[in-house]
Amino acid sequence: MEKTDIKNLTLQYLEAYISGLGKERFRAKQIFKWLYQMDAMSFDEMTNVSKEFRAVLQERAEISNLIPEAVEASADGTRKYLFRLKDGSAVESVLIPDEGRNTLCISSQVGCAMQCAFCLTGTFGLERNLTTAEIVNQVCAVKREHPVNNIVFMGMGEPLHNLAGVIPAVKILTDPDGFQLSTRKVTVSTSGLVPEMAELGRGCTVNLAVSLNATTDEVRDQIMPINRRYPLKELLAACKAFPLPSRRWITMEYVMIRDLNDTLEDAKRLVRLISNIPSKVNLIPFNEHEGCGFKTPTQESIDRFHKYLLDKNVTVITRSSRGGDISAACGQLKGKLDRKDEAD
Ligand code: SAH
Ligand code: SF4
């Protein structure tokens, strides 16, 4: 019999699992706290659970974990973790310190199926979905070394292409008996899978970020194939309908690519597109990578774009590229170590 990995279970499912084994449901909360607040690695550590029941759990269930295979530190403080999974594939997580707070960027899939033209992760295709346990274990592993204040699903993969793994993970991260993160501190980023946006909103409470990246269907079709299925009009309607945590806005991510979407006309169209959606804009200057012909915009066009949005009272930040020296920046994750020695 294969053991149940209890890190795949939300509190609700853990309660059902425990009562299925003939125990009181409230034991589930105790076990949940051991897993996510005390970082227990074995059932034996759970001293407020009877020895007999620990033995039952030991026999039927397991507590999985991820150990970083490699950690690379950037000159700017960003740290990139490489995790080897059971089947030999690998994913990456990136810890980004900023003004005393740490944001952890986690992966939801090995690779990605969406094939955005500017994204390195996308060029490898989708290998497989991560399990809920593999998603939360990225957080467990990094938390052993550094406090984690914020979580963004912006690593490898399209989280909305793996809702079965992601929704339970969000629940565990935001559960008051689990990781105890505020729902305002967890953000799921999507390239724009419209029906799944609604499903995410029904399944859990979480912040949403949308990789908009273009202001016309013509350009978006060209760089994000998903747009041919769900064009801008449908995407923006889904944004408007999304049930955000209170006092929150949708984050519109906008990767700026030289001579493609970086003009003042784009800035004007962007303001019009998002005018009736509570949102803020994250400008991300394109991070260049080998094998991709796109170029990062000039500082001048970034500044012009940024200033136009500000003048129109749009909340905007231009994301400084972090961790570029260790290939940890947006769109540079490929789940492999940089083999500088091989290139020599
Ligand atoms: N699949 C999800 C989340 C992961 S991608 C999504 O697309 O939203 C996280 C962000 O990195 C997205 O906003 C994407 O547009 C951006 N990105 C991808 N490649 C990039 C690159 N080369 N330079 C800058 N940003 C990039
Ligand atoms: Fe996938 Fe997001 Fe990269 Fe597009 S930008 S290929 S959706 S990871």
C-alpha cells in the first residue's frame, strides 16, 4: 500500500483522514501545527499525539520534505534554491529580500505548457504538475533558513494550469493552523486562463496577478499563445469579476520588450484597459536570455511609460531586476544549474 503524503492534505482533508482512522477530528489541527509551524519531520516528534496513534500514522502516512540540492546567492541578496524531486526532475524557488521583508517566489509545475515567446521556462514545455506537497515543501525548506513574509506563485509553471495542486497549497499557506500567512500575502500569477481564474476565486481566497504584457490582441497573440483562446476583453472581464481579499488590487504584470510594447501609445492603451479594475501595475523590463531575440527596453522608454501611468494616477512600480547574476530573475528559471564549466 502506498503511504499517504500528509503534506498533500488541507486541514479539512486531514480531518477527514484522521476521522477515517477512527480518531477525533481535532487531532488534525495539532498535526497541522506540527507540520507547518514546528516543521516536524517525523510523527515521533508530535508529542501531544498518543504513541499508539503515532504508530498508526507512521504505518500509513509519510511526511515528505524537500532538501535544496543547490543554493546560489546573488550579489543583491537574492537566493535561488534548486530542489530535486523524487522522480529526478527539478524546480527552483527564489527568495527576494526587500526592505527587511522576504518574498518567496515558488514554482507550481516542472516546466510550463503556455509557450510565451519571451519566457525561458516556457521553451522547455510542460514536464508535469507539482503536487500540493511539492509546492508547500518549497516554503518549508526555505523557511528553515530565512523568514518568509510573502509568497508569489511566479516561479516555474502556470499555477492555473495546476489548480488541483495549487488551491490546496494556498489553503495550507493561509490556514491559521498552517503557515498562518495572511491571504493578502499570497499571490497567484497567471498568464490568463479565464475559466480557471473564476475557479481559483471560488476555491480559495488569494491575491491575483495577471501577466498582461500587451495592450492589443495583435501583440498579445504574438507573444502569449493563450491570448488566442482568451483575448484581452475576456481576460479583463475575468479580472473585474475576481473576488480579491479585502483592500486588495489585482497586480497587472507588464513585461516591457523593446519596440514591441514599450511605447507611449501602449501606456495610454494600458491605462484605458485597466481603468475600471482595481489594480496596480508592475513594469518588468524584459530580462534577456540566450536564444530569445527580444531586447530589454531603453531606460528612457521605461521612464516615459512609468511616468505616464503615474500622471494618470495609476499605482505603478518598475521592478528592478533581481538575481540576474544567478539566472534567478523573472523568466530565467529553467530548473537546472548553470553549468559554466560546460560552456568553457
Ligand atoms: N506562469 C505565470 C507565473 C510565472 S511567470 C505567469 O505567466 O503569470 C512570472 C512572470 O515573469 C510573468 O509575469 C511573466 O510575464 C514574467 N516573465 C517571463 N519571462 C520574462 C522575462 N524574460 N523577462 C521578464 N519577465 C518575464
Ligand atoms: Fe509559462 Fe508564465 Fe513563462 Fe508564460 S510567462 S511560459 S505562462 S511561466
